[in-house]
Amino acid sequence: QVQLVESGGGLVQAGGSLRLSCAASGRTFSSNAMAWFRLAPGKEREFVAAIDWSGTMPSYGDSVKGRFTISRDNAKNTVYLQMDSLKPEDTATYYCAGRNGFLGSVSFTAGSYSYWGQGTQVTVSS
């Protein structure tokens, strides 16, 4: 089973940037689609971004499109989320998730992902 460890969260002012990392253990990482979701207090879990096994087909949620960039380095078993032009409404706990099978294609649904990290907090001040 793959284990995921997120890092890179923190406190940043509106308009600033952060880069989240998600390091994976296990031999199947390079064949799996990976995604980022976020959960804010009082809100439902929200799809942020996903990337297929090859890293050539990223997908984004409408609220982050044009500001966030997902990427992966299969040699390092790591997926990244570059977050630019951050807004206070981006404040949330961000979770990395991985999906087995499906030929490494992405899903926008949290239930499609079989393993998750512990989350990293991102706080954007106004």
C-alpha cells in the first residue's frame, strides 16, 4: 500500500504563494493518478487538482483554475501543488490522494481515491 506525506503548508498573506509537496512510498506511485483536495471548516471537501500517471493531463477545480499548478516527478515519487495568487478563501487543510488502476486516469471524486495523506494546513490572511 502506498503511504503519502504532505508538506509545505503554512501561513501566507493574500496574493502570496506556497508550494505543497506530497511524498509517496511504494512501487505503484508512477502508475497512479494523484490529486489534491481541500477541506475548510463548515464546508464540504472540495476537489482542487488532479494529474494522470504521466503528468501530461492536469485537471483543476474552477475555484483554483489559473492560479494553482499540479505537477509530479515520478522519479522522486512526489506530486506538487504550486499555489499562486492565494486568497483568504483558499484557507483549508489540503490533502493529497492517490488512485489505483483505471490506467492512471484522474477522477474529480474523492471516493475514487483509495489512499490519502494526513493533510497540511494552509492559512491565507487578508
